[in-house]
Amino acid sequence: MDTLELENGSLVAVFNELRQELDEHLDVINENTDEIEGNFSYLINLEKRMKFLEQRLERFEKTLSKVAPLEEQKREKKQIHITDNEQDVFLVIYNSPKAVDYAHVARTLRKSETYVRYQINGLISKGVPVMRHIINRRNYFSLDIEFKEMQCKENILNLSRTLTLDCFDQSII
């Protein structure tokens, strides 16, 4: 009987150990389940916030779409009026493939450099985006590329039609 009691005692100990390990596993599983539930509720909350932001963004886009066409119309209607003298200087700069200095414009127009300076300052003061580049202490001028394209397409300066065709390839005319 002693061996039976020893066997029963060792079996009971083995079962107790097994039960303890299973309880530990169960605790770990419960902790993981709690963590998963916490993450799930966090994701649901995050999703609600994303939907809220999405709705606000849609409202913002609607408002912006109402304002944007007005700005575009204002830009389209904006015309810059320049004098004939300013137009002559503008066209020299416009038609030049690279930046030009006062002397080049003066030679081209057969005018003085002071005259050219005065006309360029007039263009700048009226909002024509003449870009000034200083190279070796000399001023060179070119037009903003975007403005040059807009002038070509929309004739912002209200130049005559034949003059604005200069921006296109001459071989097609």
C-alpha cells in the first residue's frame, strides 16, 4: 500500500503542477485578451475621430471651393496697364532668351540707359514681375517664368495680338 500511496502522491503532485501551469497560461491569455480589447476600443475611438476629421475636411473643401472660383475670377480680370514706352522695354526683356542688362536694352531700343532704368522701375511698380539678377556688380533683368506663360496665354498686359504671338514657335505661323 505504501507504493500505491507514493504513486498517488506523485500523481497528485504532477496534476497539481499541471494545474498550476494551466492556470498561469489562463492568466496570460486573460491578460492578452484584455490588451486586445483595449487596443480594439482604442481603434474604434480613433476611427470615430478620423470620421469627424473627414467631415470637417469636407466642409472646409466646400467652403474653399466657394471662395477659390472668386479668386480665380479676380486673377483673370486683373489687367496691368503699361505705357507704350514701358511696353517697348518689356518686349525686349520678354523676347530675350536670357537675362539682359540696361546696356543691351538701351542698344536694342536706341535709347539711354537712364531711360531704360526709368521704364523698368515703372514696370516693377505696376506689378510686372521683372526679376533682377546681380552678376559681377551689374544688374540683369528677366521675367518670372510663370508670368511669361500667363502673359502668353492670357495677355495680362493687353499687348496687341501680333506681339503676343512672339511666344509661340515662329515656324507654325
